[in-house]
Amino acid sequence: MIGRVGERVRLKLCEIARGVPTRHSSDGNLSPTDAGGYIRPTVINQLLILRRQTLRPVTALCLLAGLLFGLSFPCHPDLAVAFLFHPVWAWIAWIPLLLVLHSATSKASAFRRGWTAGFVGNLICLYWVGYTQGGGPAVIAGTGLGAAYLAVFTGLFAMVQFGVIRRWGTRGVLAAPVLWTAVEYLMSLGQLGFPWLLLGHSQADVPTLIQAASLTGVYGISFAVVAVSACLSLAILDNSLRIPGCVTGVMIVGTLYGTGWWMLSQALTDEGETVGIGLIQNNLGRVKWRPGGLQKSIHSLDSLSREALGKEHVDLLIWPETAVPCDLSQRASCRRSIQSLADEFDVRVLTGAPGIDKARGEPLNAVYYVQPNHDTLLTYAKMHLVPFGERTPYLDAIPGLRNIDWTALTGDLAPAQFARGQKRTLFPIRGDSDRPTGNPGRPLGNHRKWIGPLVCFESVFPDLVRRHVAQGAELLVIITNDSWFGATSGPFQHAQIAAMRAVENRRPIARCATNGVSLFVDAYGRSTAHTQFGTTAVNVGSVALHGAEPTFYTRYGDWFAQICLALGVLALFALRFYAPASDGGRTAHGGSTSTDDTLISQDNMAIDDGRSDAEPAREIPFLDHLEELRWRLLKAIGALLVGAAVCFAYADPLLHLLTQPYEQAVISLQQQNSPGPATAIRLWVEELRVRVSDSPVESSDQSVDQSSGESSGTTVVDSADVPSVEGEGEDSKQVLPYRRQLQSLRVMTWFIVSLQVALLGGLILASPIVFYQLWRFVAPGLLNRERRLVLPIIGLSVFCFLLGAAVAHQIVLPLGLRFFLSLEPADMISQWAVDEYIGFVLRLLLGFGVVFEMPVVSLFLSRLGLLTPDYLRRVRRYAVVGIFLVAAVFTPPDPISQLLMALPLMVLYEISIGVSHLAQRKPVSFDDDDDDPESEPPPPSDDDERAGPPDTLT
């Protein structure tokens, strides 16, 4: 009975998803007389049925999807409906949305359905934004606008997913996890980025399920969550895949759980080196900004800190964000009161306080670090500000925004216009040499440990936190002021995210909030010692610093999300350039797409004129061809100029990216024992000569300790050649020695270099439009089967070009620069010109990108039958000579660059042989009609003559 009821529910969902009623037989199953399992009315009848019968169910399913999404995230535990909020809802949240996308009639309707679900879900989760700034009308309206903005990403996901389903049938629903991960990654980018409600964050309270985040980041968890929804949706829509879909969904959850269980079982049980931390939750919200609030804040923090210090030994006191409402660098009295506390108890104090950007005169949301018996005051300024709360987004990029009178528009509410921090600062924790004796646990080692500070909103950005850890942070400290949100879900959602950041980087976290929730999180996402929200509390604990190696995610960042984004872009290309396949993909219950689906797809695919291979193309006069070519070239050049203008505006970061290998090579040579391979060889030859002659010869590259008369065995480095660091514990930004800095020797050098970089970057940005214009020009002259080769060729070409440029930038360029720098003698000062260096780098990147197209060319020629694996093997010896000639053309005139390009080319040549072998296994047949496989071969036509005799291609 239960199974029969479940089957009827599934069939009803299929009705809503398809937009048409399902015909049943007497036993309750689908009628076998219906091809595809459902009635196929005309387009008009289908639209009428959809409007009359499924309008309300579709809306209900969209609302249900948004409701389940909202219930996946935590809420305030005192709410009467708190028992409804549970992370399990995330695993099925998008099932209703994926179902209703099957009945969408256009991209606009799919977008509306996705936007509706996203708006409801975001509004449920982010209602607390309306409590900030007193909850005025402007804030409440801003809450709705924020939810509507974030819902645009859900609508974008639904629109692309709809196109995938139309192109590849019901099984296209399996693309949902890739597309959703790509959309989540886009949601985190830019100054409007808001990755608060990533689906992976909903699982942060279940440590066993999130351990894989150390490999993929939170985006991998989001991928798995949506993958389960996709599998269950497929099981509902396709009766033949009901069991495989459910089993696959269970396997995904089981794999995550098993991986997490294994990683937790391998967790370090030894306490390791520990540091005592006291979290001070003084529960002073807006009171501290009122008259007399400064004295009240200092007194409260001092008394609570002394209470914490009296419980057990504390190495570090952490005060919340803006706990001290004054600039410590300007107010000597506030600084002295904190310094006296640090000196009296030999403890470090980390506190939030406002600051001033002296260069721009704008306020900073800063962190100050006070050390005992130290006059140096280390600071860190918040780098990612809350959009519209702390700064108007893109205020510097769009100058007109500065002229907007926000107060006139919103009343008393206006962005504070804080300045963004520019440097990533790490704070030191003392070692064993200055730690008191008799402390419980294992003391800190003699080498210093480093703290990575994060302020409030920054903790929701995975990549920003990752960069702190990659810089050397072994303890992450989050200070926040969540009192703005009141007794809502906001503080608890914010606190939950900390566990995900700990797992991603395998670093413990100490989180201190003004009014809660303050807690400790270990390196595996297990939180302990929560404080009650809205109370004054002291939280003291010992945090173990195991010094674990950086995780895969810490080293390589959002690689998983970026791959999903690349696949999503390829899906967009496929939807734009290709009409649905002849069978339309498999649909529900083993059927095929209806005629209506084909009509809709053809309406969306203007390029696909439906012309078969045998149909002659419409002849166009020669002058019309020239006119068409002129317009295509103008559009491509326009896109190039727009892209170049965008890149020119960001010339400084692009130039920094290009000069980064040079800076790393210089710093690496100065920090190692040997300055480079060339000098190491010279030293070895000189040592060998000394041994043979049995007479001590002092090397000019070695330093001799005159007091002891013994060689130190290290390289003498001139003080002007040593990279310096700006301040203690600060970012990795090291200043190159003067003799190693790139030089601008002409008046227009910097402009010309910026222009070169902008043109190359603009070409890369505009390449999709350039390819599209080229495609539109040649498409009318191609057969349908020839068109199907375009997407793989374009996608593979872009991938291979970017791969070649990445290999040049990450591997070849650092090795080559390191070698060239090591060849320079110690008594020679060489200063490289920036224009010659940038030209060298651009030629190298462009050359590697071009030569990495070899497998693509091999694939294309092999599919046309013009190239065979046997032929490539026979001419291998000549190809090696040609490879070195090509490398000499595309690289700067030096043998090292030529060799570094020739070696990958030889590997690519062998790969091309394998690609050619795979392409030859299924040659292109020019005798079959791809558009109508069952039809008889058509008579010869102009198209066939234009394509050439079949025998010459097969």
C-alpha cells in the first residue's frame, strides 16, 4: 500500500514537472500505449493545460524549494519553530525546483521559477538584516532588495539548467551540481560578493560530513548536496532510473560520511603545543558609542580580562570587534591602559578598534595587537567590507557614486565609507623562551607561531581565510560584533560558518563576539565551549597548535569551483551553438522529447536552420559576403577594445601578476643556501680543483669567519640585495632590493607596457565574442555534421591555450628566471628593464598557449582523415627538429627558453599520437545523413561537391 501511494505521488510530481496530465492504466501504472509515458498535445493545448492545471502547483513547488532551502540553515534556538530548522533539508531542497524546470516553456519562465525559490529561501534566512540600524523602513526595504539580488543567482542557475534539460533531455538534470557550484562561486566574487548562504555551510554543524572540504573547499560540499537532489529528481522523473538514482544519492552521502569518519579517526589526539586563550564577551553593543561609552567599555573589558586571567594561565586575550571605541594609535590614554594590563600579566591582547587611513583620511575597521613590554603596535585593517554597510561597492571604480546623497535617499542610514585594508598581517605568539614555567599542557616551541586575524564578515569568504593560512597562520582568530542583528538567526548562522573555515585549512579557530556566540573550533570543525547569546561571559580554553601541513585546498584554493565554472561556461557555449540532438535526449519513462520540445529548441537556436547535409545552401552575392565580414570584424574589434579598456583599468594587478614570478625567483635565491644551479656548479668545480691541487683556494662566493678561520659554507649576500619585510608578522609582501627592482628607462615605458598587457588581456576577455563572430560568419557554409565539431574544437582550444599559458607562468617562467639570475656574478649589478621583461613574459605566455594547441590540431585533422597515428610515428624524427625550430620562433632568443618549450612540445607530440588514434577509431562519415539516420542516402548536391569526394576524407 505504501509503495502504491508513493508511486502515485511520484506520478503526480511528473505531471507537474511535465505540465501535462499522465494517462494511467487500470493497475495505476502508466499506459503503455503512450509513447514516452504521457500525452503529447499540440503546443496550444499544452500551454492551455499548463496555464489551467499546473500554475498553482508549480508556484507551490517553487515556494516549497525556497522553504526547504531556508530551513537548512540554523536559527535562534529560542524560536518556537526552531525544531523545523535542520541541515537535512538541504539534501532535498532543490528537488521541487528541478522538477518544475521540466515544464518551463522558455528561459524567462525558468528564470522566474528559480528566482521565486531563491527569493523565498534568502528572505527566510536573511530576515535579520532588517533588524540592523534600528529596523527602519530603508533597512527593511534593503533586506528585500538584498534577497532579490541574491535570488538572481538562483534564477541564473534555473535558466541554464532549463537549457541543459532541453538540450540533453531529462538526464540533463545531472548537470545541476556543476551549475549550482559555479553559481555559488560567482556569488562570492567582487565587492558585492555574499557567500553567506552557500549550501555547504548548512552542513557545518555535522563535522563528519564536511571533512572533504579540506580538499575541495565548501564548494565540494555544496556539489554533493545538490548532486543528491539531482539523483532523486532523476529517480522521480524517469521510472527506469528510480533505483539507480536513489542508490547513487545514498552512495554520495555514504561516501562523504565514510571519508569524514576516516579523517576524524586519523585526527591527532596529542595535545601538541598549546596556547591559553581568553575570549572576552562584554555584551556592550551600541552603548559604547554613546557619551561615556569609552570609559565604560575599558572598565568592562579590564574587569572581565582580570577574571579570565584568574581562572588559569592565558597567553592571549581576545576582545571583540570595535571593543574599544577609539583609535589606539591616536589615543595614548587608551593605549596605556591596555599596555599596563599586558605588562602586568605578561599577556598579549588582541582587540578590535576603529582606525584612520592616513593616506586617504577614511576610517578603518582595524585590529590592534598589544604585546607585553613592546612599544610596537601591530595592526590589521579589514580587507573585505560589508557592502552598503561599511562601504558603497565599486565606489572607486564608478566615480559617480561619490556624488549620491545616501542620507537624502534613506534618511539617517548611509554607508560609512570605510577604507579597505591593503595588507594581510599576521601576529606572533611567543615561544618557549618567554613563557612562564609551570603551565599546564605542552608549552609552545621556541619558534614562533602566528595568528591570522579576521574581522566579522571576512570569515564567510573561503579564499580570504585560505590566504591567511597560506601566509603561515597556525591559529585563526575571528572577532565580530553581531549585536546589530539582535536576537535573530544571524549570529548563529555566522558562528556556524567558522567550523567550515577550520576544516578547509586544518587550523583551529577562536571566535570572540560582542554578545555571542563566542566559541573554540578545533582543526576538524568540532566546536566547544559555546557562550550564551546576549550575555556577559568569559570563555577560557587551551587551543592545540599541531602545525599540520597546509591542506590541498589551502595550497590550490577554489580549484574545484573554478572547474565547475569552466564546465558551466562550456555548457553555455553548447546551448548557444547547438540545437537539440535528433532524439532530444532521453526523457521521463524512457520516452523521447516531443515535437513541441523541438519547436521550442529551434526557436531558441537561430543558427540551426535545420538544413540537412543534402540540402543546398542559399547562394549569397560576393559583395554581401564582404558586407557580412565587415560587420563581424567591427563587432569583434569592438569587443576587443572593450576588453582592452577593462584590462587597462586593472593594469596594475595584471602587471603584478606578470612580475610575480620574477619577485619569487629573486626572493627564493636570496633565502636559500645556494644562490642557484650555476653558482652551485661553479662552487663544486672550484672545490674539486682545490682537492686536486691540494692547495686551499678561497672562493669568492663563500664567506669566511675571520675570528675562527673557518668557512661558513654560506653565500655572502649584500645588504642591498636582501629582501625586506614591512613590519613584524605582516604580509608576505616583501620589498625587493634596489638592485633587483625592475627599471623604467623611458618616458612612455609604463604606458606602453600597460597598453600591451591591456591588449593581450582584452583579446583573452573578448575571445568568446571573437569566436562567436567567426562562427556566425562561416556557419551558413557548413554542414550540420561539420557544425557539431565546432564546440569540441573551441572548448579544447581555449582549454589548451590556457593550460599552456599556465604552464609557462607557473613552471617554465620561474625556472628560467631563476636560472638566468643565478648566472650573474656577485660583483655585477644588473637592472632589468620592465618593458623588456614584460615583452619576454608575454611572448613566452603567447607562445606556450599557441604550441599547446597541437593535440587540437591533431584531433581536427584526424577526424577529417588527413592525419593518422602511423604517419605521426613515422615522421617523429623530423618532428623533433621541427619542434625545436618552432620553439626558437616562439621563445626569446636564448637556448634555455627554447629547451623549456621544446620538452613540453615533445610530450604534446606523443599525446597527439594518442589523440589521433582515438579520433581514428570513429572516423567522420560523409555518406550518412546525420539529421535523418533512417532516410536513404541523398543524391549528390552542391554541398557534397563543396565538401570534396568522400574517398579523400575517409
